[in-house]
Amino acid sequence: QVQLVESGGGTVQAGGSLRLSCAASGRTSTLYAMGWFRQAPGKERNFVARISRFTGRTDYADSVKDRFTITRDIAKNTVYLQMNSLKPEDTAIYYCAADRDPSPNQYAGSAYDYWGQGTQVTVSS
């Protein structure tokens, strides 16, 4: 089993920045990739970003490209999401996720095996 714990959420004004962290523990050697999803009130949970644990390859949702950056620290089993130029529409609960195998649809939540409890990000206008 793998446990994921997010931190770093909070409230920021539009145009500001936040950095989220996700620390993995347990059988982390079984992980293939880690990523972030977000869910705004009354909306579906959507893919934000993903990083391969081994190659460092990254993928982003179009809505966050050029504003968000996902990185990893293999030694610490931690993934980070640096969020810049935040907009009110970025307001959501952000969830860390991890999967054990490559998936044909890495943008779907169903591809992920483990989830964190979520951290709230609020961007005020």
C-alpha cells in the first residue's frame, strides 16, 4: 500500500503563487507516476498534471500549461506542484494521485491507484 499526504494549500489573491507538496510513503518503489487532479464545487474532478517517477516526463492540462510546474524529488518520495499566475477559476480541492502501471488514459482518475485526502486552494479576485 501507498499513502499520499498533500500540503501547501491556502488562500491567495489572483496573480499570486502557491506550491503544493505530496509526500508518498509505504511501497513507493511500486509507483510508476504521480499526478495532481482538482475538483471545484459542483464540478467533476479533472486532471491537472502528471510526472513519471522514472523519466521525469511531464504532462499538463491545457488550462494550466505555462503557469503550473510539476516536479519530483525521488529521494524524498515527494511531488510538487508550483502554481503561478493563479486565477479565480483555479479554486478547487487539489488531490495528489499515484499509479502503479502505465495507462492508455493517464488523464482519467480511474487510471490511478492511490489518492491523497486533498488540499484546498482558493484564489480570490
